[in-house]
Amino acid sequence: MFEESRLKIGETKKQLNVLKGVYVLIIRVEDDASVNVGALGKLTFEKGLYAYVGSAQNNLEQRIKRHLRKEKRLFWHIDYLLDNGTTKVVKVFHKQADKTEECAIAKVIGERGEPIDGFGSSDCSCKSHLFRIEDYRFLQDFMRVLYVKT
Ligand SMILES: [Zn+2]
């Protein structure tokens, strides 16, 4: 059964320290944005909702906190997108799973979303790990909510 835990990062320290697995960031792009995404070059993101799939096989807490932090060295494609002033992580889902499931979940989201070609998928054969989506409620069927922006 799906159990929603509306907890803020920081308040869930104990829990997150032992968590690892696959996560999905729900990102709101508040206005059409042209973003320089490292090696991918300049991409245009239409205003709307996006889902990004990643995995952290140790210290999920640190990884999520890093995504939520604005000040950081830009390393992953997702860092470039989140560095933009018009983007916000509004929700984070999590599932305890091996790294291999990261791509399986990307596939599931890909069936309902529009892939941003090559984004976050340099190390695998997926089309993308970032999708423009209309709705993220389906994720609640198999993932837990870890963070909700209030
Ligand atoms: Zn993949």
C-alpha cells in the first residue's frame, strides 16, 4: 500500500541516512527557459513539469540535499537545469532498489512523458532520464514520497 510521508529534508535525517535506491525529482520549470546543459549544449525547456530519474546507492540524503541546493559545482546534466532560476524541485519520490531499476523506471516514465534526448543517460542505453510530464500521480503507485516543497 502506498504510504505518503510528507517530510521535509532535514527532519528525516535518521531515515534518509539508511536509504538508498532510485529517486525521481519532480521539477517545475516556471517559465520557458534556455539552459546550457554542459556537453548537451543549449536546450530549451518549455514551462511545465519534468521528472528526472537517478539513483544513489549510498547516502540518498546527501544526494537529494545536493539537488535541492543552489550553490554547487555543476557536474551532472541535472545540475545545469536546477541551477537555472526558473526551475524548482517540488517533489521527490524514492524506491529502495538496485541501480538497474533506475533505467526500468525511466522507461515507465517515458511511456507517459516526452524524453529530453540524452539527458542524464550518458552511462546507459536509455533515450533519456529526464521527461516532460503532464502528471506524476502514477509514480505514487510504486514509489514513496520523500520530499514535498511547502
Ligand atoms: Zn538509463
